[in-house]
Amino acid sequence: MKQKLILSMLFFAGIISAAFSQTKEIPTDYGYIVKIGQKMPNVKMTLADGTTVTTESLKGKVVMLQFTASWCGVCRREMPHIEKEIWQKHKNNNNFVLIGIDMDEPLATVKKFAADTKITYPLALDPKGEIFYTFAAKGAGVTRNVIINRSGEIVYMTRLFKMEEFNEMKKVIDLLLQD
């Protein structure tokens, strides 16, 4: 029995390792200034409902940061998938946090954007793109997702909306939440 448990744990660790080993090399044209394995930078976010979230308050949770803006057509195509396939699946899991970070738009625009896209996950305000530019280079495109594990390390990053990459990201989130 104990041997089976150990073998199961090793098998699971191998699956996670394999899933992340494919994501170690992020293409330079993605425009990230953070790297896989790096600790999540210290940020402070104000959600559209006024709640404040800090890096410290996210410790011990699997976190998905989705960078977005109302004027971004690719974001608008991706967000219903995030809502249906990630948020609705995991929103009641206390070990999971999803925050959309809206780049440099006023509160009224952010609230209208959420209503227009029919998303229910929280959106944070990012005046002047300060949070965005903590993760990505100046001039880099907005549509991107960053997945952070319970230890606070960046483990997966996407750019634009590519279904294969999106599906892999969902698997990574599922694996992290099994842990």
C-alpha cells in the first residue's frame, strides 16, 4: 500500500514536471520581462469592487493573472473561454484566484467591459499600466496570462489567444489545483 502511494506520488510529480518542462522557453517576441520559475513580483491591485489584493494575500493559492483591456479584440475573444472553462470550473475553490488586470482604463470603462463580455471574474484597475509593465516590456501587447503556483512562482505564461496554448494552460491549472 505504501509503495503504491509512493509510486503514485512519483508518477504525479513526473506529469507536473513534464507539463512545465515544455513551457520553460517563452518566445522572446512574447515581450515578457519575468521568467518561468521567478517569484511573482510584488504588486498591489484594486479590484473594480474596491477590494485591494496584494502579492502577499495571494500566497498559498494558484493564481491566474489575465492582462486585458476593453479595446483589445483578442482579449474579447479569449475572455468568454476564461469565464466558461476556467472561472466557472474553479471559482468556488478557495485555493484558486483569477484576476483580470485591465490596462489603464477608468473604473466605469472596466465595469462596462465586464458587463459587455459577460464575465463574472474580478477585474483590477491598472492605472498607467504599472502592473502590466512589471510583467511585460513597454510596447508589448496586452493579451496575456500568467499562472503562479502555490509557492508564488510563475509556472506558465501565454500570449495572444491560441487554443492549443489555452488548453495547455487549463491543464497546468488543473494539475496545480490537484496538488
